[in-house]
Amino acid sequence: MPLYMDEHKHVKGVTAKAVAEAHAKDLKVQGKYGVHFRNYWVDEKQEKIFCLVDAPDPQAAARVHKEAHGLLADEVHEVTQG
């Protein structure tokens, strides 16, 4: 299954706690779309969030975010772990 890194830019007032809560919501929904969110990173100073996800396609990962909490990524990149 392809691996994607998504980036959420300019998330005003983002906190690690809020992102942990959003990630937990993603985990509850992900199975419905055949997606597996592996990890996430938060940069509070630059107001960015990054998510690493196994998904059949970028749209499936976006559907999880939309249903779970509504925060859609600004960019999605297919990546290879190495």
C-alpha cells in the first residue's frame, strides 16, 4: 500500500495536545476507509502538522481527516520509508 506524508499549513494556535486528540479521532475512523495513520508531528511555532499514513490513495486519507475532525491537508506527498 502506498505511503503518504501530508502537511497541514497555517493551523492557527495548533498545540500538541489538540493534534493528539485529532489523531485519536483519525484512528477511530481509519479502518472504514482502509487507511492506517502511522504517526504525526507538530510544529507549534510554524503552525504545521505532518501525518504519515498508509492509504490506498490520498483521497482515502483525506476522507478520514474530513470525517474525523474536518482538518484537511494542504499538501500530500507519496513517500518511501528508508
